[in-house]
Amino acid sequence: MERAHFASKILVLLLSLSVVMVVVESGIGVNWGTISFHRLSPETVVDLLKDNKIGKVKLFDADPTVMRALMGSGIEVMVGIPNEMLAVLSSSTAASDLWVSQNVSRYMVKGGVNIKYVAVGNEPFLTSYSGQFQSLVLPALMNLQQSLVKVNLAGMIKLVVPCNADAYESSLPSQGAFRPELTQIMTQLVSFLNSNGSPFVVNIYPFLSLYGNSDFPQDYAFFDGTTHPVVDGPNVYYNAFDGNFDTLVAALTKLGYGQMPIVIGEVGWPTDGALSANHSAAKAFNQGLVKRVLSNSGTPLRPGVPPMDVYLFALLDEGAKSVLPGNFERHWGIFSFDGQAKYPLNLGNGLLKNAKQVDYLPSRWCVANPNRDLSSVTNHFKLACNVADCTTLSYGGSCNNIGEQGNISYAFNSYYQLKKQNPQSCDFDGLGMVTFLDPSVGDCKFLVGVTDNNSLSFMLNGRKTIFSLFIFWGFGMFFM
């Protein structure tokens, strides 16, 4: 009887724990990218995260200045490995050992960085990569897992592979399946993730569906209901996020892993650079997303089971990113480049708070000289916009309607601020002049740069890819 009573108590305890596990709320985090001409100091950004009670952050590399700033913060971190590093990490256990030593174990100390995940590559199966990284992912995962085991961190840190939603496809969510050429590698990948207790990380962008398809119902991209719901048997989908999520659930189910935890690695809405990219749309989407996720209502295929974590894309605007996907690529931030909230947004802890103690350059701008003939300005305009960011001048942008002289002034000022207000950078053969009157017009804001000496980051062309310089600086010496 005593044993039976004890067993029954254990059973009740286990059942209660299982209930607790089901109702655990999802966490809202952010992506922190650094491809910017005007880069806030990492310490300022970490203070911004803490002031806004953002407890999770996803990085695209392991920049030592960022990692040092995160030490002691308690913020949960997903460290990133750029795709360009997969080749060396997949071919050498010594390379993976060194990467883990330099970028993980050195920070896993008392008062260090709370690293939870290592993201191995970023959307490496993207169709536009034409398979160039496809064969590298699993070998890199295997080597890195061995490296974590060697330093006794495999139980604490999970390896993940952020995938773009184009890795799977279907006409209806319940028919979701991974692309045929990925079936074998995805089977191996999810088996690896499952055996190591890692979630499946996916990036979902309803904005891109709307941007790339003129027939896409605009209201289906948001969370307030739609006049174009997707009916899938007994299930009805009223927004693109739920439909996309369940398409992944169905694809995982087909591989035998229908219960695998899912993390949303990137999701968001840009505020500029395209017709449908503006503050009101971004606010509606992001606030609707947060409300949807924190309600713990789940989706038709996973009722009551929301994603484990959701990382908004992005924390800050990145004005030096490639614009190959579109001019909107530089405007995903919920904060502008200087840490100022773009619109009221509540992530569950009150409205966003602005960054504090931002060191700006003096309040002066470079504009077109109204007393000069601007007929010869074309080459100067092209130079300024080839170097600096002029994407807000594009069709649908916030500065699209400020006139020819306004366009020239905006380009001149963007270049001038990038050059830290060097007087010579506002010359343009006498066509530019410095003013102390803010030339901003309505929603078109003429920026003033920040003074951080590390503001200009190196970058590679390509979507959300950071030139890491092989952040683990010992690599160059190691393999010479």
C-alpha cells in the first residue's frame, strides 16, 4: 500500500509537471544585427535590452565586443555562425574546437554570457544559394557537437539551424512538406536536433509574401482577421503566420517528428523602403504577433502550444545591409539606428523605452546649396547614395515626395553624417552647404549620426550576412 501510495503521488507530480510544461508562455526576443554605418556601442544596446526587459537576443555572429557587453546581463543569447564559416567548420574538428573555445567556452563562466543556442549558419538552404551550403551543414553540426561535448557544454548549449520558410512548401498547411531536394538532409537534420534536444528554428515573413505577390490578400498578412481565410479541411486559417507555421508542423510530421519544438528565429515588418512598409503596418503586425504568441492559443495543428520562443526581426535598423532583396532590408528595426522607438509597441512589459545616453554628432546637416546651379549634381548624388543609405528616397519610401532639391539634400546629408560630419564631405564641388536648421520634412527625417568610433561595420553582400572576419581571430594563424 505504501509503495502504491508513493507511486500514485509520483504519478500526480509527473502529471502536474506535464501540465506546467504545456502552459509555459513563449518568450519574445529580438534579433540584434550590426551591419550599420551608425552603430551604437554594444553597452548602450545591452542597456536598451535591459531597460525594455527583453530577455532573449539572437546574434548573427560572435562579435567579441557584443559578447563582452552581454556578460553578466543574464540575457539569453543565440550566438550565430555565418554561412561562410561552414566550410572550414565542417572539414576540421580542430577548427570547431577552436571556434567553441574562442566564442563559447570563454564566455561560459561565472558572470559571463548566458548562451543557450548556437545557430549553425543562417538560412543555409535558401533557394537563392543554389545548394552551395547544403552539404556543409550536417558535418559542421557533428563537429561542433563533439567540440561542445569535449568542454562539457553539450547539455547546456543546443545547436540549431535557422531555416527560411522556403525550405517547405504546400498548397494547404496540412499538406506541408520539405522541398524534394531537401527531404534527405532534413530527415537527417531533424533527427540530429531531436536526439540532442534542440528545437527547429524557422524564419517566417508574411511581409515578403505580400511584397512578392500582388495577388496576396493584404489583410491575411496581419492578425485582425481576413476576408480571405484559408480553409483546410476542418481547420480555418485567418492569418499567414499560422498557416506558415502549420505548414512546417505538417512537414515535420511527415518525417516522424510532429511534436518537435519550434522556435521562430525571425519575424517582423519593415517601416520604410516599400509601399507596404511603414510605421502603422509594422506596429499592427508586430503588436498583433506579440498578442497572438503571448495568448498561448497555438495554431490549428498545435492548439494551445505556441512556439517555444519568437525573435522579432529586428532590434535596430541596419543601414549598411544589402538591398538586393529590396530597399526595405535596411528598415526592419523596432528601434531606429540610434535606439529610438519608431512607434508604440508593447512586448508584454509596457511600451518600448528609448536608448539612453546616446552620443550624437552636433546638430548640423549638409544640404544642397540653394544659390548654386544643381544641373551638374548627378555624379555627386550617385556617389553619395552609393556610399551612404538613400533607400528612403525610393518609391514607397518616407522621403519619396520631397522634391528634387530635397532628394539631393537627403543624399548629401546621409554621406556627410556617415563621414562623421567632416567639413570636406559636404563640399560636392561647392554644391553642398552645412546648415544648423533641421531640414526634415514631415515623416522624412534627416538623420544626425552617432559618435561611436566602432560604428562602421564590415559587411558582405547577401541577405542578413555579416562579414565576421572569422571572429575567432586565431583561425588565420592556425591554418597557415
